[in-house]
Amino acid sequence: MNRTIIQTDKAPPAIGTYSQAVRAGDTVYLSGQIALDPATKELVSGDIEAEIRRVFENLKAVAEAAGATLAHAVKVNIYLTDLGHFAKVNELMARYFPLPYPARAAVGVAQLPRGARVEAECVLYLG
């Protein structure tokens, strides 16, 4: 099976040894996104809502680079340094992912890269 690397300047570049996304057949695996601004490569400032929005905007940009939308998402994993932000994630996710919602996990973690408070990754199915 061929693998195709997905890359866009509309999302921040990888900060490690990974690709923004990889397409294998009809499936696209999007790497975790934190709230890095693609233009400045810095973590967005502001409240948790600003971080969550940036995370979903980054995922949206990578999905679009793969020729898809977040409506193609079948699985989303969200990592939070404070599970108290769970309700805000739900509120904003409903604006980015249409019904029927993808399968999802939300996991509390001790810390994330660059001091981020939220990270999300997802799997898209294009078939």
C-alpha cells in the first residue's frame, strides 16, 4: 500500500520526527495538533477557548490539505492537562465536527509539548 505524506503551510510544521498527516488508502491519519499559530509557530495567547479553536483550525487545515473536511473524521483523540476544560472542548468540537460525531477519547495528561493545555489528533476516512 502506498503512503502519501500530507503537508500544508496553513497548519504549523511538525516540531518533531513526524508528518502532519499520512494517507494510506482511503484513511488519513492526522498527527496531534497543539495550539501553535501557523504564521508565528508560537502557542496562541489567551484563554483555553483560544487554544481549543486553534487546535481545531489546525486539524481542519490539515484535513483540507488531504482533500477532506472534518466531516470525514471517524476517530478523534483529545488530550487535556486539565479535564475541567472538557465541557469547553465539547462546545467547540460541535462547531467543527458535524453530526454524526466521530468516535472520541478524551484523556487527562500531566503535560503537553510547549506548555499547551490541549492537543487533538484524528483519523479521517475518505472511502
